[in-house]
Amino acid sequence: MHFAGRTVRYPQLLVAGLLVLLVGAGLWAGVTSADAFGAYNPAWDGLQDARTIVGETDRTVVVAQETSEYGTLDANETTAFVLSPTSDYGPAAEADLRNFVRDGGTLVVAGDFGGTVNPLLSGIGATSRLDGTTLRDEQQYTESPAMPLATNVSDDSRVADVDELALNYATVVDPGAESTVLVRSSPYGYLDANGNQALDDNETLASYPVVVTESVGEGQVVVVSDPSVFINTMLDRGDNRAFLSAIVGESETVLFDYSHAGQLPPLVRLTHLLADSALAMLVTGLLLLVGGTIAVRGLPVSVPVPWGRESPSITSVTLDEASITDLLERRHPEWERERVRRVAKSINRPSENTVNDE
């Protein structure tokens, strides 16, 4: 196979194809995440779809690695999500979130166990807590009783377009004294205290709170008993998508807080670093410039010669055996005829060859 006067063999094409695949795979790995509830995770347990949905309007979507980013936003126009944090926030980080809410921000805190969520709720001044026991419903559910449908929705305007929430191994919320319950389970819900996946005599059927909201300062804290309502695979079940839109409301900015949960993809972290540091951007630009210069100077470049103009350097021609014989005789007049013939024949044998005639 010939390209620009150069013979390219199939192994070379295979290597080039593999390089393209490797580069593509590297770029994909650099911009996606496998972390549960990850904003850049396109798999079933990620939040990539939620991030896309809230950003479809003119909203600004912020993926925060530090709680200090709360202080850079207009709290009155921002809804922030903290979904199933994997580590405790600590006093300094809790203060950042507390100030955000008290200044008028809306903070959505979702988890299915109270381990890291309840201390955070306490730290920001909210009184609601997660119970931590699994909610089941033998009557109203999707795939199994452990995936109940919460069908008791209040007439609050914040959930006006929501008729039911599809849950996935959720718990329930113990509301604070000043909390407003937005969504409850169906009347057939019960807390599986002993984990035997059955309704026992000491377990009570009731309509349990799964979404509550309460005022903290000038803002609102919304507590959701299941972060899974926002993941990719659950958004199109029940009215979960409508619930996400209702919670975000008219906010101009939506923040996903990953300061205490998972890691951002490498290229996304690099983008954040460059955006936050002029020095890092300058150094990266210089490195790219130097690397590009080295690459360009170190690689051979083939320049096509327009028809009717002679090349000042190398002309690529494809020769048959007779032409090769003639060329060898002119260049090596000392060679015997038989030697010229043998060399010309051996050169022409593998395939049609391209010879650079200087």
C-alpha cells in the first residue's frame, strides 16, 4: 500500500491502529470515573446523567474538590449536593457548608446510612437524621421489596410534579422538630430491623418519611434517605428525574460536592488545577510548546510537489525492474551486467517498490 510515495505495510497499519485505540482509551479513562455517585461516571451507579440534566439550561455546574468553593458562589442562587460522603467533613469543612446554608443556599444531603451523613447534618445545624435501617415495601415496589416506591407525596410546591420516588435499598429520615416532610413511603413500608427481608411481628407498617426539608438560617437543608434516586439507572424510574429538577428549581448554579467522596478523573483534575493556578497553566503551556517543537523537528515531513514544478530535494518515483536496472548501471558502471541484473531482480521481487532518486 502506497501513501505519498512511501510503501506502508499492514503491520505498520496495525501498530498505528493500536496506537489510536490506546490513545482513545487513555483519553476516555482520563475524563471518566468508576466511583459510585461520581459526576463523571457514565455507568449505572454514576451521576453523569444528573450532571448533564441540571446543566442543560443556562445553569453553571460546579464539581467541587474543596469546600472552600462554597464561599465563591452566590448562595441564594445555588443548590449543592452532598451524596453519600465516604469520610467525615470535620469542623472547618462543616463551617464552610454551614455558612453557605445560613447565607441562603440550598444543600441537598443524601445517604442511606447515617455514618458520615448524620455528623454532617449536626455540624451544619440541621436537626433531621437518617435512621440507617433498610426500608422495605411488599406492595409498592419496582424490582423487589427492597426497591420501594415512595407514593405519599405532599402538596408542597417544591414537589408539585412528583407523584412517586423510586428508591433503591433506602433508609428513612427522622425529621427534626421544624422539618417539613416532602415525600413518604407508601402505607405498606416497614423497617427491616433484623435484616431478614420479611415483615416480623415487631416491625410496623407505616408511611415513613424519605425526603424532608428544614430551614437553617436563610437557607434550606433537604435530607434524602437514598442517594440512588439521582444515579443514572434510577433517573428514569418513578418521577426521579422530575424530583431532581424540582429540587434544583430556579437555581442558577448547581454544585456537586466531591470534597469527601471519591476522586475526579485525572484530566478533569488537571483542568481544575489549570483553572485555579496561572502558574500551572503557564508551565503546562511551555511544556506543550517545547514538546511540540521537538516532535516537529524530529519527525520527517513529506511535502508534495505540485505538478509542473521540480522538487529541489527528493522526488518519489515507482520503478519497474527495467528502470531499476538502468539506474544501477548509471550509478555503478563498474558492476558486471549479471550483477546488475541480480540486484535489480532482488529489489523488485517483494512488491512494487518506491525508490528515492536523488
